[in-house]
Amino acid sequence: MLPNRTGEFAADHDYPATTEELISEYGDQTIELPNGTETVGDVLARLESETFETADDVRLALSCGVSDKAIGRIGYSDRDPAPLGSPYAPDAVSF
């Protein structure tokens, strides 16, 4: 899910639509992310050129294509321990 209703433009577009068509028409729209912003054009240009059949396909591509500005702490997981040798592993503590 993208914040600020990003991707709603996709519902009004006629399908099928190519990546290039969407970039040309909506590429300057800003996507607000937790750690900055990106444009729709930047996100779609990062992906392979394709033909989208539905608005949901476009929204999914946008949510999958955003950069690491869309995540909180890079490498953080509260579910699994960091693998050995990971730069994100916490410092060892001796008791």
C-alpha cells in the first residue's frame, strides 16, 4: 500500500496501458514515502517495460518498485536474528 492515495490515478486510466504511456501521463506525480519522495516516473522507469491490464497491476508495480526510502530501518527485522557476518547484526554483548 502506498501512502497518500498514490496510485488512484490508475483507476481513471484506460487499459491496457504501457509503462511508457503511464510515465508520460503521470510521471511527475509525487509519491510521499517515510524517508523522502519519489515520482511515479522514477518508480516505473526502474521496472521493466510492460503492458498493464488493470489499475491494480499499476498499483502493485508502484508498491513493489519504490526505493529504500519506503522502509524504516534498512535491514531491521523483529522476527529473525541477523545472519552471521551481517553488517546489521547488533554488537556482541558479554555478561
